[in-house]
Amino acid sequence: GAVTDEDVADSFLRESTHPDGSLRRYLDRAEVASLVGNTLFVHGAVDRRTARFVPRPDAKFRNTPSEPEPAKICDDVREWTEEMNRFLRVGLEDHARRPGWDPDRATRGGEALMALQNRSAMWGRSVISNCYGDGGCITTEYARTDREDPDRERRIQVEGD
């Protein structure tokens, strides 16, 4: 027979919340950031706002009235990568314990992970949905000035060491 919307919703819920669900197994093996040699991989991009910033595990998936405080600021890229992946593990454990909304629909398990992929909730500090690696949105004056800097390539090489 035909697949109904309810069938799709039930499948998604099972695949994302059941320990043997394919989406859950995928997420359990995922990383927010991966450092291979001296190359950093993230889904989106690391810019001057996201670099070093580790979100709090109680981050909310909403537009907050003030910029969220970090759980930690890491000066070392390896430490930052480890902390971001620890943030993912803690969020997934929280989701496994509380996959649904609380009775007031105020919070749910894994909410910090939903916030991480949302630029508004993170005040622009999302390595998942960020899409420019040059220090900010490509249309900003900062990005234009950075692109046109004659010392940019040398600066990138020096800063990258």
C-alpha cells in the first residue's frame, strides 16, 4: 500500500530515538569537528566567532535575549575539537534520556544540539550552519577587506602554523 504521512513520522521517530535506529546509530558515530593531521573538518565553517567557542550543554533552541555564555573557550584546536565532540556526546545522552518535550513543552533532551545548528540560537556561533570560512559573511565589509588584503595569504600561512 501507499506510505502515509503517519508512516513517515513513525519511521523517523523510531530511526532517531530507538538505539538500533539507523539515524541514531549514525549520530552516535558522528563528530561535530574532526581534526585529521593539520586539517579541521566541520559541516559548515569555522570563523572568528565560532573558533574556540564551546557551547553550554544547557543551550536552548530559541532566540535568546542575550548572547549565550560559552561552556568553555579553548585556545588549542585539538582541545576545541575534543570539547565540541564531548558536547555532541552529552547532547545525545540527554536526548536518549528525554527524547520528547517536557509537559510544559519548555525543554527536551538534546535541545542544545538543535541550538548548535541554529545561527540565531547560537548568536552566529554555529559551525554546522555557518557557511563562510573567511571570518564572517562574505557580503560584509570585514570579509571584503580581508579578501583584498595583499598580505592575506602570508597571514593565513603564519596563523595556520
